[in-house]
Amino acid sequence: MTQTRVRGADEVARTMRAAAQDLRDLTAANRAAGDLVARSGQRGAPHRTGRLAGSIRVTAGPDRVSISTGVVYAGVQEGGWARRGITGRHYMRNALQANQDAIVATYQTAAEDAVDQIRGA
């Protein structure tokens, strides 16, 4: 019977586990992507008082990002209110669309960084 010994298998396994953990926790990438959209949304938001733009916040976790505001009229400003004759400004939708390539690049870099740490064999 022939036996094969793999050198560096332990290091491959260890670094692959570390890469997998990094891909399970994308908090930093989620925050970066959210910040891109939030900053763009702040610039595009109606600025009568600046309150709406100043209230846009990003919350990021391992598997999600949320961009929110506590201003009650934010939804009306974003999407409009037909019965009241208010046309939506779509400042957040536009911000998301304008930053699509940068968002993809952010996650691509996170994935590449995780894979690049795999060593051994």
C-alpha cells in the first residue's frame, strides 16, 4: 500500500478556517458599503433644514447593513405621497444605484483578502 504525506495540511486547514470565519463576519465590508450609500444619500437628500440628511445612520453586523433615519417624514421624501401631491425624491434609491460598482468592489476586496490569507501545501 502506498502512503502519501501532505506537507502543510495543518496550515491549509487552519488558514482556510480563518478565511471562512472572515467571510462569515462581513461587518467591516457591510459598514463600508453602507457608509458609501449613506454619504451619497445625505448629499442627495432634500436640504431645507438639513435635519433629514443629518439623521441618516448606518448600522452594520456580520451579515447585514441597515441605513435608517429617525425622521418621520423620510419615507415621504424618498417615495412620495400621491394623495398629497408630493413627488418622491428617491435620494436613497439613487444613492444605492450610483454606488453599485463601489459596493461590489468593497465585497470583492473583502472576499479576496479572506482567500489571500490561505497558506500551506
